[in-house]
Amino acid sequence: MFVKLFDEEHELDLEKKVNEYLASFDDDDIIDIKYCVATLYDGRSQVYCYSCLIMIRG
């Protein structure tokens, strides 16, 4: 098994990168996908972090 991590500031960027990556694998190769959203206020604006961990049979 191996993992691939993605981290983007916009959810659509994350979606695009994950879909492009997954296109090279069969459905049976994918063990699990974990998704997380984190937010931070830096005193001026709210910052978002969208991340995804993909576990793949290897």
C-alpha cells in the first residue's frame, strides 16, 4: 500500500487534481480516500486548506 497527499487552497483545485490522479488507477486499486477542510483567520481574512489522502494498493 502507498499513499498520495494533496493540499490546495480552493476546493475545485483539489477536485481537479484528485480526479486527474485517480484516472490512472482501477477502482479496485483505491483502498480509501480521506478528505479534510481546515480554516484559519489570519487577522485580515479567512484562509482555507482543502486536503485529501488517498490510499492505494501497491
